[in-house]
Amino acid sequence: MHNEKRDFTRLPLHAKAILQLRNLSREGRLENLSLKSAFVAASGQAETNDAVALTICNTPINLKAKVVRVTDRGMGLRFERTLLD
């Protein structure tokens, strides 16, 4: 049996996203989203604990987040506030 550590369920959501990271803007692709976190496929040199601003294109969603995981495909983000705050 797999124990899930996440507080909120992630939903697959594919959308263009813009990340502001270290005063640079880079384009990425949102792969999934929960009330408190997301995974964004993006190139670049993000590091764990980097502060980012995430904008999901064609939506009013613009969130501040922290990089909590980096993979060869992209980065896991944890929002400062939930999507409902």
C-alpha cells in the first residue's frame, strides 16, 4: 500500500505557464495542480528553496511559491498560500 504524503489531491492540468525566477522569466508547462502545489515542466537551473512567481497563462492565477523539488523534467512548487486564499 502506498502512503500519500500530500495534503491535497493533484489534478492533471496542462497549461502554458510563466515562471519568474532569479529576475528571469522563463516559459514552462504546468503538468498538475493542487490547492497548495504544482509541478511545472521547465528548463533552467532552479534549486530547492528558490522563490518563484508562477503565472498560469490565460487565467488570473499568479502565485508566489518555493521550489521544493527539482528533476530533469522540471520543478515541484509549494505555494505560499492556497489557491482559495
